Amino acid sequence: MTIAVVILSVLLLVAVYYVIRFGLIIARIEEGIEDALEVLDGSYASIGKILERPLFFDSAEVRSVLNELGRAQNAVLIAASAMSAEVQPDDDEES
């Protein structure tokens, strides 16, 4: 009986160690994602300001760069939305 208690105690300590370790890893990852979202938000705003300015030089190259900036702005929005999306519960699990 004593051996079983000792073995279970050791297993409990190992499990607690890994739970704390993985919790800290998740917290660091979450902080990194929040920092990245702040940077993406700033980039999105900067690109939006650039796109609002009137164009004084009407060449194909300038129009192409402007179109690419618009695509980059959309990509930033998609990336930020994907990173901040909340997990939605499935309808099947609620039943």
C-alpha cells in the first residue's frame, strides 16, 4: 500500500511539473500573439492612411504599387482576424 502511495505521489509531482511548464509556454505564446496583433494593427492603420492619399503621378507602376498596398492591407486584416478568432463551439457538441 505504501509503495502505491509513493508511486502515485511521484506521478502527481511529474504531472504538476508538466502542467506548470506547459502553462508558462502557453502564456508566453499568448503574449507574443498579442504583440504581433498590435504591430499588425499599426501596419493596417499606416497602410490605410497611405491608400487614402490622392495619387498625383498616374503611371502603371504607381498604380501597381497602390494595388499591391491594398492587397497587403487585406492580408494584414485577414492575418489579424485569424489570429484573434475565438474558438466557436460546434453545434453538435451542444446537443
